[in-house]
Amino acid sequence: MSDGLVPPAAPHPAAPRPGAAQAGAPGTGTSTEVRRLAYLGPEGSFTHQAASGWAAPGLTELLPLRTVPEVFAAVASGEVSHGVVAIESSVEGYVVPSLDAIVSSAEVVAVDEAFVEITFDAFVLPGADVSPTQATAHPHGLAQCQGFVDSHGLLPVPATSNAAACRDIAPGQVALGPPLCGDLYGLTRWATAVEDFSGARTRFLLLARRDDAPVPDRAEPSTAWRSMLAVTPHVTGPGVLARITEAFGARGVNMSSLITRPVKALEGRYVFILTVDAAPWSADLREVLSGLLAAGDSVKTLGVVPAHGELDDTVAVDRVPTGSVRAGSADAEQRRALLWGSGA
């Protein structure tokens, strides 16, 4: 890969669609037919690829929308039966607009999930005869290709989606997007696989109205479930987070993720967003949730999706934050990493 322009490469194969091989049978988590499916467009986006895995050929109408809030609004209003949004990147973490939207929505929940492998190619306009000065992509895309952007001295220009960056590319820009966008939008491929980390994946949620979410009388009994919850403590202080997490441990409910989002405009007040390996109607989790309600917390189930084990792998030592220590690390290394000081 050089700084100058190169002839277009052979078409890059599209990233695999979600489906039985990656996310279980699409639709397992929803009791209603996927008739009209909104997604963050335009055509060719990674979200479009995820949405295609849930679409029934000849039966599902795919509707590209401009923003994540528009997708949620379309589902909430009943304009579409379902929606698809990205929720978490294995490189950049949670997608904040999607997370905030599902936390704040009274009508929309997640009913299934799928994973899409992510790779970025760099595109320029056909016939461009000078090197670009700007790189455009979704903010998560720019972050995942930071090394490429920096090595070429490009100014980052955020776009609403990676496919939109390719569709709307301007002279002097290089667009970072899914490989299929080159052919789709008639662009010249400038470089391939420009992401910082190979093997990255993004998790997508299938959204539906709350009244169509899995519940005991229409959920497959043999399915293992994973729930996403929002817990907002009204009384804060020492031990609040410990009280909440211990409630799950005491009932043997495994918690695979815990993050926080601020209660808007209230400093130091947070919504705890938890992912647990149980359905909210199971006896153990139901008891936990009842206990949180009794303690005065506000609680909401954000989604119930079939569990397929993708989040259960262990973390390799070479993937932990640089400078971390473990049991057995030298005393000097532990003191430095943990800021214990020389006398500890």
C-alpha cells in the first residue's frame, strides 16, 4: 500500500451475512414475522448486511433510514415490524447512539442478535489524480482505521454510516467502508483491509415493539436466553453497585457485561446496563428483579435474545490492556501498575 493512487483491485468478497452459522437461526427470538425491516443505511452498510440475514427473500421489505433514532422511531410507531442497529464493536465497544436509544425507548426492545465480521477498504472517486487529504467514515469506522488515517496524514471527517461515506464521497476524500461499496457506488479501490485489528466483529440487534418481545407463553422452552437490563438506583452512595451485582451472584445468574450511562444532566447519577445469561421470566432472574424493585430501584428489560455462546470465550493474555499485571508478576511491576508506591 502506497501513498499514491493505485488501479482498482479485484472485487473484494462481501462480508458474511449473519445467519445460522454465526447467530443461530435468524428470528429465533421473535414471535412475529419480519415483514418490513428498517436499518441504518444506505444500501451496502454493515447494518444492511446484518439486516439481510433476518430478511425472508421475497417476503421482507428492507427500509434504509438515515439515523439510529429514525430506526427506533419507525419500530415504535409500527411503521415497520422490526429494525436493526449496531450495538457493540469488538474493537470500539458499545455504539452509544444505539445504547442510549434502547435505554430511553419505552416501546422498543431487542429480540435477537447477530454478528458480522468487519473489514474496511479505502475508496476514492474514479479518475482521481491526487492523493486524498481527508478520510470519511462513521466515527467507529474512523476509530477502527486510525492507523491508516494517521499514516497517510488524513483529516478525519465523520459520516452517518460507512456506506453513506462511500455514497457521498467528495473530491479529495478517501472513504472507508465495506468492501462491497466499491462496486455498489462505482468507486476506485485505493487500499484493502485498512482496519487496525483483523478479525473484528460487530454485534447487531434485531428490534421489535415491546408487545412482540419473547415472553414465557411464546418462547421456545429449549432456548438459552440472554437478557439486557437497565437498573437505575434512586438512592446512591457506598455499596450501591455491590448490592446490585451481589443480587445476581446470590441467585447464580451469570453477568457477562456491566456498563454505565449517565442519567441525563444529573452529575454522578448513572443507569447500570447489565447483560445476564437468563430470561427475565426464569425463576432465578425474576427473583433478582423483584428484589431490585423492593430495594427501590427502577428496572427495565431492554431485550431478550437467544444465547449462542459468542460472548463466553476467555480473554487471551496478549489482549489485556498494556501494563496490566497478574498474580505472579514481579513485585516492582505490581507496584508500578497498581500505583502502590515503593513502600507497599
